[in-house]
Amino acid sequence: MPGCGVGFLPEGPLAEYFTVAIEQAIDIGKKEVPGKVIEAEIEDGIYEVKIRTESGERVKFKIDPKDGTIIRKGRIVKGSSKGFSKQK
């Protein structure tokens, strides 16, 4: 991922809140759904990781940067404003 070195954690006012590095968030998502990471970013203070499975399904995760908990997981549906087909 561009801009994400090993153990990348944000700097500045949110630094104390982020105890899980983005690479760890990616690993959490890949453990849940094996596949290729197509995007990983910080959005609204939460990690968002998108993975494409071997079958072509795209899955999005929202992961808590404090403890690595999966907050939300769902299939990405084109045309959906939220990008989730179902909440888990």
C-alpha cells in the first residue's frame, strides 16, 4: 500500500488513539476473508479495508484502530451509497 510503511501509525492528535497499525488491520481482514487487498485507508478515524476474493466478490471491513475489532463487514455492491449489502 502506498504511503504505508511497516508498522505505519498516524501522527498528530489521533496518534494516541491508533494502537493498531494499518498492516495489522489488513491482516485482520485477510484472516476473515482471504484474497487481494484492493484498498486500505483511514476514513473518519476508522480503518477501512477492501478485499477481492478469488471468486471476484468484494468485501469491505471497518476496523477499530484502538483494538482491531471488526466493527462492520459486508459485501460491496455497486450503486449502493454505503457500499455494504448486509451488516454483520
